[in-house]
Amino acid sequence: MTDVARRAGVSVSTVSYVLTGTRPISAATRDRVLEAMAELGYQPNALARGLASRRSNIVGLLLPLTGRGLGATETAFVTGATEAARKAGYHLMLCPVGAEDTDELRALATQRLLDGFLVMEVGLTDQRVDLLRTLDTPFVLIGRTADTGGLACVDIDFEQTVDDAVAHLVGLGHETIAYVNHSGASLAGGYGPAKRTEEAFEAALERHGVTGVMVPTEDTASGGRAAIRQARERCPDLTGVLVMNENAALGILADLRESGLEVPFDVSLVSMVTSEVVADLASPPLTAMTSPGTALGAAATRVLLDRLAGDGVAGDPTYTELVPCVLDVRGTSARARRRTNTAASRRR
């Protein structure tokens, strides 16, 4: 900084003000300082600036990483958050901190390496949220706990999403619908999306006057195969399927095909909270309730940065923003046919 100040003909404090923006500096002086920095190849030390300003300009994204890794749908949330942070002059750091990793989270929060947190994969009760409530660290949830009082939450409107998906199938004449949810462990553990869609599915069946069954399964292709077999055993007249996980959706498509059933003419399928990338890769392409992941990741980041700056929604401790998935009809949903008109009878 001394070298920059000498070359620009200003004081060291003026260089500091240009870098931090803590005091107004004339455009001409600012340009001289920036030109001197470029000529000298000077880059300010981020850690030193953080110590001086008490800000690191880094936010953490708490996202548990399971054995299946990040799919295209999850990646969209991360991409949206990263881009929104970058545009605001922040960096985003991915922190694979699960609901049980409270000691690791406490260390991250108390070391002040991060200015705030975004929290993903939120449970109805979540130890990370309970801990962050007690610490003087701003945070925003991409998801919702059961009690959202005093919390900032940006989430998918699961109730509207499920109802729109059921309405689409009912409108095509489907009267018996299965919902392939996340695993039984996710439901038992209070995973927010699994529990909310379970309740929404039951409400949608009653609202539209149709019957159905929910089957939990692992988020894998083999889980999807097992789930659709169980659903068909429990509901022999099944013609419509909703599925929450794209990996399971691929297994369902494969099992139906191997069973001699044609999608969408014998069984229609709607994949919920799915990225366009995954939907287009399936064969046939998936009719999907397309995930607003990129938009939600960006929205949550903006809310967090507003709170860090003391602007916008920061004045209200409770903030909730819900965005439904949007129906995109592709190749896995069609008007229901009578069950006697099976693939075998058509071949005859």
C-alpha cells in the first residue's frame, strides 16, 4: 500500500479508503490509485482487509453431501447462490455440514471466517438452525422448519406444486395416482420436503376426488424400481405416478418398460422438483414440475446480503418467500386409457 500511495502521489490512508469505500474519494484520485495498483500488480490481502473491516465478504452454504453427491437439480441452487454472491462482490464457500454436525458449525460460526450462512436440506426440526439462532451470525434458510418465527426462509411452495401436479393428471383422466416420495428415513427424520409433500399429496387427492397411495423409497434408480412395483401391487388400477426424486424416476421408467407398460399411454409420470437438464435426458423426456432452484438460490443470497447490510427485509426478523415449481409437459404424461387397452392387447 505504501508503494501504491507513493506512485499515485497520495497518502496510505487514501489508498485504504479507495479499497474499503469507508470515505468518499474523488473520481480523479480513485483513478490514480487504481492505475498505480495495476501498474504495480498489487492485490489487497483479503484476510488483512477482513481483519480491518470485520468482514470477509464470504458466505457459507451449509449443504450436507450424501453418498449420491450433487445432481443437476441441487447444483442449480448452488449456481444461483454463487452468481448472486459474485454480483454483490462476495464469494460463496460450500460447507458440507449436516444436521448433526453442530460442533463443526459452531467452529465455523465463532471463528468469524464467514459473514453469514445459507442453510440447505432443512428439516422440520434442525439442530443447525437451533444453534445459529443462539449465535450472533446472520443466516437464511433455503427451506423451512416447522416453526419459522424469527427466521428468514426461501423455499419451494410444495403445497401448490403437488396440487398442480395432481391436477394435471386428474385433468388427463387419471383416477388412481401413486406418489413416490423420499425414503422412510427422510420422513421419520422430519426432512421438510418429504413431510410437506406427503401432507400435500393427501390433501390434493381429497380435493380432486381421486384415490392414491404414497410409497417412500431411496433416492436411487433401484429404489424407483422397487417403489413402482409396490405401488402397482397396492393399486392394480394405477395409471398416474408422481415422483419426488429424478434418480427414482429413471428407475420407474425402466421398470415400467420392462413390465411391458408404455409410458405415457399405460402409465403417466410427473417428476417433481426436477431440473430441465435431467427432464430432457430421460427417455421419454420427463413431464416435470420444474425446480426454481437457480432463482431460489439467488433469492436466498440476496436476502442474506440485505441482512448483512441492514437493508430491505432485515428490519423484519420473520421473512418467508415461497415459489412453486412450474409444470412443463413433455413425453411422460398423456390422457388415461382404459386398463383393458394394454400394450399386449394393442400388439394383438
